[in-house]
Amino acid sequence: MKQVKYRNSASKLLLLGTVFLFSLLNPVFAQEEPASTEVVAEESAAGGDVAKGEALFKSLCAACHKRYKKMTGPALFGVKERRDTEWLYSWIKNSAAMIASGDADAVAIWEEYNKTPMNAFPQLTNTDIDNILAYVSVPKATPEVPKGGPDVDGKSSDSGVSSNLVLAALALVFLMLVVVLFLVNKTLRSFAVANGVELPETEARTPIWEAFVKNQFLVLVTAIFLLLASGYFVYGYFMQVGVDQGYMPIQPIHYSHKIHAGDNKIECKYCHSSARVSKHSGIPSLNVCMNCHKSISEVADATATADYSKEFYDGEIKKLYKAVGWDENTQSYTGDTEPVKWVRIHNLPDFAYFNHSQHVSVAGIECQKCHGPVEEMEIMYQHAPLTMGWCINCHRETNVKTEGNEYYEKIHTELSKKYGVDKLTAAQMGGLECGKCHY
């Protein structure tokens, strides 16, 4: 009965201590999540329809103009204050005619922008132009800063409670629980001594290591097991030498395959054009990047993710401009270039032969077969192990596309009879011969 009484007292003490500790944390976890706020730009549609103007701007003007930044042509925000509306009607519909007539403002703009002619848009009505002018007159939206200010990670928060505070509170809870358990144990022992309850004495046991050493059979089995396990792990370690599956280096300029190949659906061979005709896929020239980024100096707001902000992507585009020597203000090349030291990811040994054009153009294999879902990769990494065993398995499982290929017609006919199949794998056509890859 005494032991039951002591146990009940200890349980009540532990329960009260736990309730007290968690009551301390209640204010921390009771914080309400801040309501999400939307940043809405104040748009004025005076003199035109902003929505229709946006559609016209993106289809006709966006190749050369931005609203708030100079590009091939001038920034268009505030153009209604700088020019007369009737002048803008004439300029947009036929700028060449205005230059030929000697209009001072038209000639000045033409000379300022390297005498680059502006496309004529005679199909646009005055109402269409009013809509475009209404769209480009919308002030640039400025995001609101949350009331809570930046937290320790640089992200704003309205809760007022940082993650460090929560972790510190949890650490304090666990520490106090340990103290409570220690005090409960000490109290129970004191009660037992005060009431004459004898605590059971533990018998001395033989140390486990001593019992193990005395058992020769266990020693022998353990030694054999350790020897085999060591050999297994040593073999596994050496088999991984040179296998860089999952290798994900940081590049000097951040390039998102997810944005380019995924969101914008740019074909892999647009950048890696040599993969169709060469052994190597090649590193795309920065001039290929500038085909698009001459006009794209800033990414859309929707491009930002939890890991990378819009400002981060814009900064990477600035690195590209610095490397190629592109001046945004003058829209011209300065000639001051810098090499970009890309870090190679996929690298086969020198004694292994692999031809991209043979696989891409002849076999028609998709890039994802070897490189994985590149359209989902924010940072490019090596998807496949690229080992000899991995290549051999692919040759054993992949059927050769012989349709329309005269080179394979005779071979296919003879080998199909030999193997008794309609479709031949790369292995059946000699894809396992050592000389195919090791010459």
C-alpha cells in the first residue's frame, strides 16, 4: 500500500510539473498566423483600358520596350507627360515618315537609339494606342513591408516570435523535465527511507565483455562476420570511386533548367546544339543566352520561389551582361568581356567512348533518359551513375529504331532471323562488344 501511495504522489507531482512547463510555452504557440497581404498596384485607366493595353503591349511592343526600364527603345512609363498625344499617334503608326519629314523630336529619338528604326503599326487605331498608353502609365507597384519587420532569416514576419525563441523554449522544457524526473526519483527514495521501505539491491552481474570473451564460439563467429563485413564495405567503397551520381556543383552564374526547359519549354538542343552532330553536347555560347536576355534583363515576379527571390535571378542576369560586356543603358556591347568558368558535371573516363549524335540523332533518345528530369531541376545535377553496368543494361533493354534507316535494314533482317524476334536491342546488334566503347 505504501508503494502504491508513493507512486501516486510521484505521478501527481510529475503531472503538475508537466502542466506547469507547457503553460509557460502556451503564449509562444498561441500566436496567430499573420493574415496574408496582397500587393496590389494602383492602376489608373484614365483615357484607355489597361487590360486591353497590356495585351497589345505584350504582343507588339515588349520585344523592344519595357515600361520602367530602357531597352532597345526608351522606357515608356511617363511617355504621355513627355510627348503630345497626337504626336504619339503619328509616331506609333509611322515613325519613318515623321523622321523623313524632319520632325525634331522624331529625329532626336532616332539618332539617340543608334538610328534603329521603329516598326510601323498602321493597323492600330487611336483607341488601341490610348489603351497601350494607359497600360504603360500605371505606376510601378511597390511591395508592402510586413509590420513585424525582418526576422532572423531576413524574411519578414508579423508573429513577433522567431524560430530561435521557439527552439530555446523547447530546450528549456526538456531541461526542466529532466530536473523534474530527477526530483521525483529523489523524493521517492526519501519517502522510502523515511517509512522504512527497503529498496531492492541489484545483484552484481558479470560484465558483458567478460562473458563474451569467455565464449569462444561467439568470438569466432564475430571475427568472421567482421572480416566479411569489412570486405563488403571496402569493396563497395572502391566501386564508388569515380561515380559522381548526385553531384551538384555551384556554378559561377546560376542557371535554372526548371525555368528555361520547364516553365518556358525551351528545347534542350536549342542551347546544346552540337549534341545533334557531335560527340560532345558542348557548352552553350553566351551569345545563345543573349539571344533572349538582350531583351530580358529582369524576370517576372512569378519566377520567385521560396529559395530564390526575383532580385536573385535579376542579379544573375547582370553577371551574364558583365561576362559578355553588354551595356544596358546604351544597348550595345562594350568589348570588355570576362570568361565564365563553368563547372563540368557529367564527365566520363577518357577510355570510354560516347557519342551524343549517335544517341540523340540516330537512336532518337530523349535527353532525360540519361540526364533525368532536367525540366524540374533548379540546380543541375548528375542524375544517373553513368557506370559501365548502367550503360550495358540500357543496351540490353533498348530497342534499336531501324525504320527508315537503310544502314540497319540488312543487318536487322539477318539478326531478326537469328534471334527470332521482331525488334532488336542494341545489345543484339553488337552493343555489348568491348570495342564499341573501349577502343
